[in-house]
Amino acid sequence: MAATYAVSCSSRPFSLHCFGQKSASTTTQFPFSYRNFDPLVRSRRTPTLTICFVRADQKFDAVENNSSNNSTSSTTSTSSSTDDNNNNNNYGPGGQGQDSSPPELIIPVVNRNSVVEEKMKRKKSERFTYLVAAIMSTFGITSMAIMAVYYRFSWQMEGGEIPYVEMFGTFALSVGAAVGMEYWARWAHEALWHASLWHMHESHHKPREGPFELNDVFAIINAVPAIALLNYGFFHKGIVPGLCFGAGLGITVFGMAYMFVHDGLVHKRFQVGPIANVPYLRRVAAAHQLHHTEKFNGVPYGLFLGPKEVEEVGGMEELEKEIQRRIKLYNNK
């Protein structure tokens, strides 16, 4: 037998009803005045205390048990809602229930494993697509750079003289341009990408959908001056063309290194192999990961000198924690 009790106070009299079975006295009133008990409250109306006692018969219990058994595959909230609806529909004021069973609610169950598998397949496809693009661009640019260096200096030495000054200037500026690009990227990252160009760079700080993102446009923008400098230096003779050729070569080398460390090692857009075990590159990856957590107001903004920036703001403890976390993840694989 199931029973429900309800107590309410009101300024108007209520009645006591018994649902489910008929009784000799269907209505009983309990007038109750609190004027004599509460001197702080005065009212011109006479309130009453009403007790409502509802008792259900065995048929109600059978229907309720049947409803709970039919809704086993549903959630708890759905089962409770179904029982309430069945009570309202099958039982009226006279307490006479109907013989029809409550309707069953069939809720489709989403297979979580299939969702995870689908997501993993999509991620694998995206990584493979970007890996193919990275390999093609790396081999293509590297082979073109080697051939350009070889043919340029062989062409310059056709007269029998070796242009030592021009060769030294070319290689020196190659190293200088590669190092200078780190400082340029650090300044542009803070002053431009996180400022006026945030609408483009924001895609890099959000979950990526697909193998590419809008932030990849910056790689193409940096490639334009490199191509222009290489083209001018390749087809002209002299110190200045040699320096331009070296500058374009340095920008190209930095771009390839940035792609492998930033896109591959840090963000795992493709597998990088043994370079993940290089101690300093592991520190670089951990420092850049701190940039995405924004624990130090975005520092570091540079990549290869990122650990130095973290040290300057006193974040060595967080850097070591991130390094250990990455080592643990790598070993678990």
C-alpha cells in the first residue's frame, strides 16, 4: 500500500479526501485557529489547518511496479516523469484506475565507443593529411634550397675565381636570418597576432576542426619574402644579391624548423620521431604549452627561446611540471 501525506495552512477551510477507496465519511474538516497561540500575528480571517491523506489500493502498486520495470533502460528522471504522468491519466478523483498499462518510452542509447572511434579516425586522417603536406614541403623546399646554393656558386665560379667574400656573407646572413626570425616571430606574436590579427590567430587557440587552420596563413605570409630574396639572389651576382640569397635561405631554414617543433612536437599535428627525445626541444615544447595555458599572461611568445622567457617571469617550477607531464605521456605511449 502506498500513501502520501500533505499538510498545508490556508486562510480558507479545506477538506480531507480519501482517494482510492470509498469511506463512510468522505469529508472531514479540521478548523484550527491560531489567534490564541500566536499573539504576534493577527488576521481578520480565520485560518485552518488541513491534512490531506491519500491512500492507493493494490492496483496502484501493481501499475507503479510495472511502470518502473518497463522504464529500466531509461534514465531516473524519465522514469519518474513517466510514473507521474501515468498517475494523472489513470486515476481520477474517484480513485478508479484504468486497466491499460502505461506507455513505454524508448530512448535511443548513443554508443560512446563508436563516437570515440569515429573521433580517433578523424584525428588520424587529419594527422596523415598534414604529415603528407609537411613531408612534401620539407623535401621540396630542402631540395630546392640545396640545388639553388649549388648552382648559384658554381655559376659564380665559372670564371675560375672563388667569391669567398660573397660565400661568407651568404652563409653568415643565413644563420643571422634564422636567429633573427625567432625575435621577429616573438615580437609579431605578441604585438600583432595577439592584437590586431587575433581574429586569424584565434583559430590556433581553439580546438582545430580539420587538418588546417586559419593561423596557417602566417606561414605563407612569411614564405613570400623568403621566395623573393632567394629569387633575386639566385639570378644576380655581387655582394648584395649574395646577402639577399642568404637571408632568404635563413628564413626558409627557420620555417622548416618551426614547423617540425611547433606543429609536430608541440601540437602533435604529425609524428616527429626521435626529436621528441631531445632535451632542449622538450623544454621548448613545454614552454610553448605554457603559452597556451596563459598562466603568465601569454609568456612565452617566442618558440626556441621560450624557456628563457619563462625563466625571466619566474615560471621555472611550472615549466618543470610541464616537462615531467610530457615525459610521462610519452612513456605511456
